[in-house]
Amino acid sequence: MTQVTIPVADTILNSLNMTTVEIASSMRKEFALKNFHEGKLTLAQAAAFCGMNVYDFISIASQAGIPIIDYTIEEVDQELVRLNGNR
């Protein structure tokens, strides 16, 4: 596993009034949400990156207004056609 280190000035730590663990957790969540929303990470990958289960990640994504299932109108139409054709 690769580890990433980000230097943070003490003045910023003091301004945030957060521990380094809290900052790391917040940064992981924001990074995972952004990359999941952009389609760079799957739901499972994003959840694992945050160190949480998929259901908890779905909850934070929902709170952030990020859809879990994001179909275009065309994709929904194609899916409906496919489903109706299987009858």
C-alpha cells in the first residue's frame, strides 16, 4: 500500500480546530466523493478509500447531493426497452 503525506502548517491546524486524524478522514471523504461523482472510483472503491462500508458511503453521498445511480434519459429509455423486450 502506498502512503501519501501532505504537509499542513500548524497555523492551519489551529484554525481548523481539528486533529490530524479528523483532517485525514475529512480529506478522504471529500476525495472519494469527488472521484466517485466523476466516475473515477466505483461505489465500492470510494467506500473502501474512506474506510467505511458501502451503505455508510451511500449515506454521505446522498447528504452531499451526489446520486448513486446516475442514468441519462437515453440510458433509462434503453433500459426500459430492454426490460420490456424480455417479457
